[in-house]
Amino acid sequence: MILEFETQVSSIPDYSELIALCVDVFSKNTDRHFQEMTVSIAIVSENTIQDLNTRYRQKNAVTDVLSFPLWNEENIHSFPEQILGEIMICYTKAHTQALYLNHSIEYEIATLCLHGLCHLVGYDHQTDEDYDKMKEKETYLIQQVQQYYSFS
């Protein structure tokens, strides 16, 4: 996968290498159709994610991650630019969740990145069965990331 990454929040650590690793691990563990596609990932503020959540999901609340797939089964082979989609991760929400769950912010950022990537390729958690499949995939992926990255 080709990664486009940006941080829209000032004065936070650089997560570009961690995000790139997550995308690389995900790419190696997904359908080959997705492996050459571009994914855009941004770390954003509470205001930005709340605005996007309100605009696209009609939920006026801060959330941890939003995914916007830009392909479907009909156009996957005809997209000239092969854009998989966009992921927005809210830094403040990730930080709060990391504290609550008693793990590092890096682990939370990685988890949210992988969660967003799963959504982009069609995983969902609307039913218990879908939730279980997605959680299993995410658990496997974070274990793969941990082989190359030591979370603080």
C-alpha cells in the first residue's frame, strides 16, 4: 500500500514510522487488490473529527477514528488512482483511551490505524459475528506490528 500521512495537530510526537509500519503489516495481510492502493491517514484534532462525524455520520460527538472508503466492488479495477480511502485518528481521544486502557498512546494509535484499515477493506462490527471477525483480524495484526515495534 502507498501511504499518504499527515499530522494536523501541533506539538505531538512523530507517528509517521508507526503508521507506516501498520500500513505495511496490513498490506501484507490483505487481499492483493488492496496492496497497490493508496491510503491517506491523518492525525486530527477533536474539532476536526467532531465536524467530520457530524457531517458524514450525523453524530455530533468526538470519536476516536473515522474511515472513509473510496472504492467499491464495481470500481475496484477501474479506479485510475487506486485510492483505498482515508482514515482520520483523533489524537486527544486516542490519548484519553490509552490512559483509560492503561497502555501507551503508540499502542492506541496503532490499534486505531489498524481498525480504520480493516473498515476500509470491508470489515465491520454491526453484528456480533462481524465484530468477532474484525476483532480477530485486529488482534492478529497488532501482534504482527509488535514483532517490529516495541510499544512503550
